[in-house]
Amino acid sequence: MDVVLLGTGNPLPDPDRAGPATLVRAGGQQFLVDCGRGALMRLAAAGAFPGMLTSVLLTHLHSDHVTDFNDVVTTRWVMSPVESPLDVIGPVGTEAFVNRTLAMLDDDIGYRIAHHPDLSWRPGTTVTETHDSIVFDRDGVRVTAAPTDHRPVHPTVGYRFGHDGTAVVVAGDTVPCEGLDRLCAGADVYVQTVVRRSLVEAVPMARFQDILDYHSSVEDAARTAARAGVKTLVLTHCVPPPAPGTEGEWIAEAAAHFDGEIILGPDLTTVST
């Protein structure tokens, strides 16, 4: 399996880090987890396009994780020679979100159908809402969802991808919790959103410090990885964005609690198992 960090940024615009999005390649399938700002551009840089996606999986419906979902839907539709519904998986509420997105695109859909005689269908989706279940099991690839804890954002889920004896977990935004431990147990790779507590606490702004109570800190992610027996911990969606040259400080904080491999890379970093 390959894990491509398409976007490693956060809600704060960054010229070098796109919004949260991760591509998992396994058994000939390609899964896009979350669709943050710039996801489609990074997807193209990774050599993939929306029509090549097996499924889009959403961890939750916070705006920074779904900003480019409409771009994925539209581009898949206009690039497909035949009807090709987009498979979407996410927590309860995803179907309503998808329907609202399609409603927002209604004018654009009408314009394109009116202009292109060979485009006679509207963009289609198939939506699966999940809380704690197997959401994909085909061609040797199994994807399992489990609940995470990002309250008051609720419900939220993380995903475990299994193929050929290896396992990758993409957790999204969450604090440590039972569902996360279950997903991570014995995983080869664990991808986790993190905040660096000391840097957040240094900013005298209540709204910024509020993020501490519903995200994993670097130390939290490391403890989860150690407790679960993970081999490789991947830090992403870092808040605040690591200043160039400080990545080692983040890794050192995690290494104090986890003795496996730790990765904090730029957009398009690929981790293979």
C-alpha cells in the first residue's frame, strides 16, 4: 500500500501546504480521504484524477476537510465519457451534505448540459453513511470505519485500510479514544492530525487555544501509536504549520513517547508499506 499526503495543511492558508487530504493506494484501488483546499491539484500532481478514484471517504464535515469536494464531483463528471457515479463514504450527515453540494452546483450543471450534447446526465453519487462498520471489502482490500472523538463535531470517523497483510489508518481530527485505539491496533502506518500544544498555548487568542480540546497533540498521537503497537506514525494537518527547519522539533516531541518511525513531510510525501 502507498499513502500519499496530498495536503498536510490546516484551515490557515499556506502557500506550501494544501488542505487536509490523503490518498491511499491498495490493490489497484485509489481512495481519497478528505478533500481539503487544493486537493484536486495535489491529486493531479500525484498522477491521479477524480475519475480514477474508487471512493471518497470523509472523516467529518468540518469545512477545511470538505472544501474541494465540489471540485472532485464536478471534475469527475465532466471528464467521464460515460456515467460514473462517485462513491462517497462518511459519517451520518454525509448524504445531506452531498445533496446540498449538488444543489449548490445546480446552475453549473445546467450550463454544462446545455453546452455539451454528449453530456446528457447529471453528476451522480452513491453515499454510504457509517459509524462503526466495514465500508469496503473487494479485490483483497478491506476498509473499516470506527468512531472517533472530535466533539462538538459529531459524529466523526477514522478509517483502517487492509491489504495483503498490511494496515494503514487515516484518523482525521480526534482526541485519543477507544475507536481510534481499535483502528490503530497493530497498524503499519497511522496518519494523524496533530497540534503542537506549546505553540498554540503561546498565542493569546481564545479561539485559537480552543482547538486544543478536540485535536490530538503530538504527544497524544505518539502515545496512541505506542499503545497500539504501530510501526510508523505520520504527523499531518499540523497546527500551527511547522516553520521550515523545525520539523525535527515536532518529531522529537513524538519520539519521547514512541520509538517507531515518525514522519512529518511536505505535501506529496509518499509512505509505502
